[in-house]
Amino acid sequence: MDVPEGFRFPFEPYPIQLDFMKSLYKCIEQGKLGIFESPTGTGKSLSLICGALTWLADHECHQKSQLEEKLKILSKGVEDENPALKQATDAQVEPTWFTLAKKNVAISHEQNEIKSELKKINQREERIHKLKQRVQNMSTSTMNHLVPDSQSSKTNSKKSQISDSTDVEDENILIGDIESDGEEPVEESQAEEMVFLWYSTKIIFASRTHSQISQFVREVKKSPFGDSIRLISLASRQQLCISEEVTNLKSSTLMNERCLEMQKKGSSTTSKSEDGQPIKKTRKSSSCPFLDSKLVQNVRDLSLTEVTDVESLILSGKKKKACPYYAARNAICDAQLVVVPYSTLLKKHTREACGLKLHNNVVIIDEAHNLLETISSIHSISIWGHQISHAHWQLSQYQQRFYSRLSAKNLLPIKQLIFFLSCLMKSLNLQGKPKTNQAEAEKSNEDEKIFDCSKFCIEAGFDHLNINTLVEFCEKTKLPQKLIYFKPATAEVTPVGGLKTFLGKLNFAAAQSENAPNPVEAVDSKEGGSSLLPILEFMRCLINPNEDGRILCVKKVLSSASCLKYILLNPGSLFKDFVTQPRAVIVAGGTMQPSSEFQFQLFGAAGAPQNRIMSFSCDHIIPPDHVLPLVLTRGPSNKELDFSWGNRSRLLDELANLLLNINQVVSGGVVCFLPSYDFESQVVDHLKKNNYVSKIENRKKLFREPKEAKEVDRVLDEYTRCIKQFANPTNAGGKNGAMLLCVVGGKLSEGINFSDDLARCVIVVGLPYANIQSAALKEKMDYLNKNMMTLLPEGEKRLPGQLYYEALCFKAVNQSIGRAIRHSKDYAALVLADLRYARSSSQSSLPGWIARRLKVTESFGPSIASVSKVCSFDSSFCIWISFQFFYFLLVSFHAQTS
């Protein structure tokens, strides 16, 4: 298909939006791997929606018309289709019967294949048509015939009380035959239907948080496709479950376990053959009142006929007394646009459990600037000493209790798991007696080492075990869920039976009291669920290729603080499915620089050829004079600004005077980002001791980034109120806004909107390089230097490890400076206070629209003049700011001469 000249858009698109949509359309049509950068405020989300959905509509029409046209050509015969074959036949004078038969069979086979494809398309269209009819015919009487909310909640609470008070039977936790995965079973009649429904190409859109997903869904509603697109939003049970019995639990693990357990509690019948042998077991019902199949189908149908976000899906589920979680999962096959969070898409185990497929679909990953770190984080796991000890204790009790009833086939892997946990405990020194001498304990236990996976397995002593087999055993038998009933706090699970059971109960209680872990270090099952679950995740990581990960072993004096951490070094190895299976993959963001790491660490490491990778970066829609990216190389007293770690403490006075000068010429909000929390504390202490705080607050109220996340909203509200209160300095006693001190990479450096007066100037002090002495960072850089040299862009002289180290720094910087310009009429000054920003390598790591406008100044006076010019577009402040500027220019000149 050719790229269209126009796109369906809610208004006349900007030229950069049109270029974005054309490049996106071309990327999807050609099956490329795209890196798309569009600054915040340029309508990136709307461009993604309209570009991708325009392609999808064209693709569906073109696919059907192409098949129909091809079928017509074949019906005319082979002579019309292939003139070359006709000439070859004429040269033979008369074709043999075998040649004719062979041609006819080939034509017939191809015709049948095309007819089969058309049949699938027509069946899908008919299914969607019936779905819309069902929604139209839905009457209000059928929606409200169920039990009222209050009665339903009472019923749920009664069931919960009954469930809690009822003793757990041994049969519920004893491992028997291999069980199913516990998810809602798919009826056999639906199996073939789902196969051809997945035949249609879908667009899978992923973003980091549920709030960003909801914002994206709202943009879809505003688009021209809002009335026609079939969209479904996926989320976890934590977001979508409406059963109080499940939502009252504190952890997602327990919620999943409880949901699956409620499904298994339904009554069942077993059909038998003529000789009395059982042949099929059928589940009749579930103990969850929200799993009625017809009502779940109603919610699914509604979600496909209207563009709904997670909140709307929950409301529909509550109204119809039907589970939104399973309604969303059942709607995937019929949807055209599937919206998911990162955690659902990027983790293969979760993706497959949801029934989400990549094959032949288009994957769009938004806010992808930290995609590599997100993949590494999702596939890395830390297990703590108390978790290992508790899991070991639970498994030991399980083995002791059911030793005589477990088959040899099940007993062997349980013993191997206990041995595996013993090896982990030994590696963290959890099995020895505590040291009596504190100094001796600190010397022997305070340790941090890093191993590759194979070496760790040998050192720990379980290299002979088949970890993959043990993981499969735990998954198939649901062993982690069964261990949840073994709690030190409640002593034991009440057995059921006569004298034999009573004696077993006494032995079991005695064994628990003797071997139970320390209550301080034991995991509360109400909060964390089974202790074996994180161990199982750790074991899955050990299955990864040896060269792609490392094990960090941290030993502490307190055993509960000791931990083993799997660190993924090569996220590209787990991105291979995204390179090979989807039709196209687009990673998009407001600031995707430096993009080289996406090319060699993500796509390149996943095996993608360079000619399949395409990049797009557009300029900003704001006028050139509305933004001033400025590099300050010298301060007010003409000192060089080099805020490297060893030089920062000598520039505290210079930084304080820099902030004072900028406060005088900028009205509204000033947001200053500092490279670390330690340096932020050091700066604030210096400002307080040397009376700079009172000088700053003569013009602006000073705020600090809070240490606790729950305080962020309060500080932002006060900061906003202060700026609005002092909007006019002539009526505010000389005050002209507020200043906010933040940390690069902190709570306020990403996802916060400092539009308009909230940030007329953003200052970034220094370069926030990570700690080069970190063991994990060293290992990552060494790995990249050894394995990624051949994937570097042509002409790149820096080592891959150095590129990664600088990319970590500049991705954080780019996110910080992107807080200010949020829409087409916004304006601000972006001040980079460090001479290292003047390097060409630093400028190439900044977003393109900033790098093209960047100015490097050698003296402070002209720099302040430039800042005052771009920050004084409001005519009511022009005279006042001009006066302030000339006054402080004289002060700066006097400081330099003295």
C-alpha cells in the first residue's frame, strides 16, 4: 500500500504531525522497527492513534480486496495469469495430460487457500455484526435482574467468613496428578473460533502506567476512530477485580491465588462410561458470583462496541454483576486495538497467561525512553534471606506431613527443592549459628560479590540439579499456592480424621515448634503470599543464557537483610520475540535520545538487521523564540562551572548567586534539578547557613522535593498556589513566584507537568552520572564492551560501556528539561549549568529540537540577558523585568571586577 497524503485527524494537523503519521504508516507497511521521537506538546499520542489506525483500516480493506481480485484472476485460468507458461506450452505443441493435471491441481489448491482466507474474514465480520446486534438488543430488564449490591456483598462476606472458618482439608493441598493452570477454561467449541479470530492483524499499544493508558484511551475517544474502533484495555486483577473477597487482600499474589481458588470451589460432575469408568469431568459453577458466562459476555460485548478505559470497564462489571477481568481477556480476540501496561506485554509468562499474541501484529510501545531499564527490571529479581528460610521451612513441613502419601515421582522434586533452598541459605550464611562477637559478625558477614550464573550454581552446590524441570513441577502442581497454608503464626492446618489424624496433628505441631523460622524474619502470608513464589521467579532467571545475567550475592549481619539478586545484562535477548514475531514494532517517546542504545542494545542485540531499523525525530511546534536552551560555562563571579563530584563543594557560593540572579529576572516558577539527593541536602544547608534562603525568598518562595512519595502532591499544590498568588509582582510586595529544588531522576523529574508559569525556567546543575564503583554497573559495562562492539553505529569511537554510562545520565537530564515546554504556546528558558554540556558528545545526546537551538555562553552577563528576554513574553512584566535586569547586570559586573 502507498502512504496516503492525508489522514483522518480531528483538526488540520501540523506539518510535523503529518510527517510523523506518514513515517509511521510507512514503518508499519514495510514491517520496520521504528524509533519515533516527538517532543511533549506536539500531539504525539494523537499522531500515533491516527497514523496506526489509518493503516489498520486500509490494511483490512486492502487485504480483502486483494484476495478477491486474486481469486478472480485464478478463475480465468492459468493462461491469463502466466503468459510465460503459455509460451512454454505452445513451444511443446501440445501439453501432456500430466502437465495439465498438475496445473489444475495447483490452481485448485491456491483457490481453496484464498477461499479459506476469505471465509475467515467473512466469519469475523459476521461475528462482529452479531456482537453489535446483541448489544443493541440488550434490555434494561435483563441487566438488573440480579441480586442488589448490598445483598451480593453480604453474600460475599458470608462466604468469606465460611471460607476462613472452615478447616482446609489435606486433599486440597496434597499434590496429586498434574493439574491445569487454574485459569478460566476455554470451551472446546470456542477453540477453533479463537484461532481464526487471531488471524486478523491487531495493534497492541503499551504504556508504563494505568494513568497513561487511561489518557491514551481518552485520546482515542477524541479521534475520528472513536466511534468505530474495537478497543480493549487489559489490566491485572488488582485493577479489575470487583469481588470484595479478593480485593480485600493486600497483595497481588494473594489476589490471584484467591481468585483461582474460588473458581475451583465450584461443583463438578463426572460422566462415566458403560463399564463405570470416569471419562470426563465438567465444572458446573464457580463460587465467585461474578463469573456467570452470559453476564461476562455482555460486559465483553459492551466493551467492544464502546471505547472504554479500565474505570469504565469496572463500572460496567459492577452494574451487570460480571467480572471485568475475564470480560477483558475474552474480548482480546475480537479487538482491533489492545491497550496494555508494560508488565503485561514485556513479560512472556504474563503475556501468554493473558492470551496476548505477538505474531503478525503491530506493537507500539509509548514512553519508551526507559524501555531497556524496564525490561531489565521486570526480568530481574531479588530474594531475601527471610524468604529463603521461610520457603525452606514450609517445604520441609510439607514433606514431613505428606511423606507417606506422596508418590515417588512427586517426592523427588520436593526433596530437590529443599536441597536447592539449603544451598541458597548456605551461600548467604543463613545456616550457621549467629556470631557472638559483633565485630567478628560484621567482618565475616558484610560482603558483596557478583557471579555469573554457572559459577554461582557450582559455588552454591546445586549445579547437578535440572532447574527447568523443578520450575515446571512447581507450575504444574501449583506447589507455591499449596504452601501458603503452612504458617508459623497459626501453627498448622487442622487435619481431618480419626485417631491416626490426631496423632499426626501432634507430631506436626511438635515439628513446627522445633523448626519454625524466627517470627521476626518470617513472611506474613497475608501480605506476601507463598514464600516460594519469588524463589520460583529467581529459578526462572537462572534458566536464561549464562552470559546474559549475573547473580549479586549480598551478605549482611542481619540474615533478613541478606539477599541474592539476579541482574539481567542483556535485555535485547528477551526482546527477540518482538523482533521476529510482530509485523512491526514502534518505540516512541518525547525524548528518545540518545537513540544509539535502542539500535545496538535493543534491536541489534535481539538480532535485527540494521536495514530494518528506521528513526524519526521531529522538531517542536513552538516558535524558535519561545525556548532558550542555554549552556552556562561560567558563574556570576566568572568561575568555571564544573559540578563534577570532586569539585561540587567549591562551587556552592557560585551556585547560590546563580540562583539569586535567575530569580530576579524570571517571573513565575523556577525549577532547579540537582544531580543527587546528597548534593541537594548540601546545597540547602549552605543556603541556610549563609543567609541565601532569605535573599531568595525576597523574590520567590523556596520549596524542596519531599523525601516521601505521599508528600509530593502536597508540595506541588503549595508550589502552584504560591505561583498563582504572586503572579503580579507589583501587587505582591516584590515577590514573583516560587522556586523548587528537585533531584534528577527523583520523584519530580518524570511524569510531572510544569506547564506555563509553573516552570518559566528549568535549571539543570551538573551531569548526574551514576556511581561508577557500583558492582552491577561495572559488570554491565564490561559485558557491553565484550559483546556489543560489532553492533556499534558506524564511526562511533566510544566503547559500548561508555555509551551506556552516558546514556543513563542524559536520559535523566532529557526527562528533567522536558518538564517545562508542554504545549504550543508555552515558553521557557532551559539552563544547563555545567561546562561539560558544551562538549559535542553531550550535545548529540540531547533531543534534536533542543540541540538545534542550543547556545553556549562564555560569560554570565549575556546569559542572564538572554534568559530575561525569553522569559518576559507577558507584556505586564516587561518594564519591571527590564529594570531588574539592568540592575543586576551592574551587580554582576561589579562582582567580576572586584
